[in-house]
Amino acid sequence: MEENRLTRVLPPVIALAAAAGVGLAFFIDALVRPPELPIDTNPAPLEGHTLCAAVVVTYASEEDMRAALPVLRDDPKARRVFVDPPSVDLLAVPGTDLKAWALQLHARYRTAERVTVIDSDATAAQLKLTAPPPKCPREGEY
């Protein structure tokens, strides 16, 4: 009789403990997860901003750059857009692979003279600097 009661009580207790564990995991994840970064793709002057993780699209002329701006602003991976004629500097939404995005942009926008990646963390790691620059914040600028 004792064994029968244990087999009736044990499965609901285990299920309750598992549900509590999953709930606790989601709660901790919500506390630890950094806040979402604001998205503002209205072009702003680059002056006064020091970017450390971005994609730079350079054009032959300011006219070519201005013609490409609406499409670059609408790219779903763009979080901020800075202009410094004749180039556009794009900060990405978190989780974007900058090198892959740069290749995509270069393939899509053939009017661009070049598409380069600014990644100070990767550059510092490659150069094995004795005093590396400060770690690039997730915002993409110092």
C-alpha cells in the first residue's frame, strides 16, 4: 500500500519541480539579458562618433551615396546610420555578423566603391597588442 501512494505522488511532484525550474530559468534570463538597443536609421553626421564595430560603404561621389541612403536605411540589419561623404557607416543590430553583412551589402550595391568592416576587437586580437584598446561596447561605438 505504501509503494502505491508513492507512485501516485511522485510524478506530480517531479512535474511541479521541473516547471518551477523552467520558470526560474526564464526569470533569470530576463534579468540578465541586456536591454534592447534603440533603432534609429535616420542618417546622422558621423562627426563626434567613434565607431568600433561597423560596416562602412564608400561611394565614388556624394550623389551616389545619397542615392543609396534610402535602401541602406531600410536594411533590417541596420541599427544606426551615419554619413560622412561619400561614405555611409552602419551600426548593426546585435547578433549581426559584420563580415557576412559587408559581403551581402557589397553584392547588392554594386555602385559602392568598397565595403569595409570596422571591428576593433578583432583587429586587436589579430595584432596581439600588448595594450589593446578598450573592449568595444555592444552599441558599436565608444
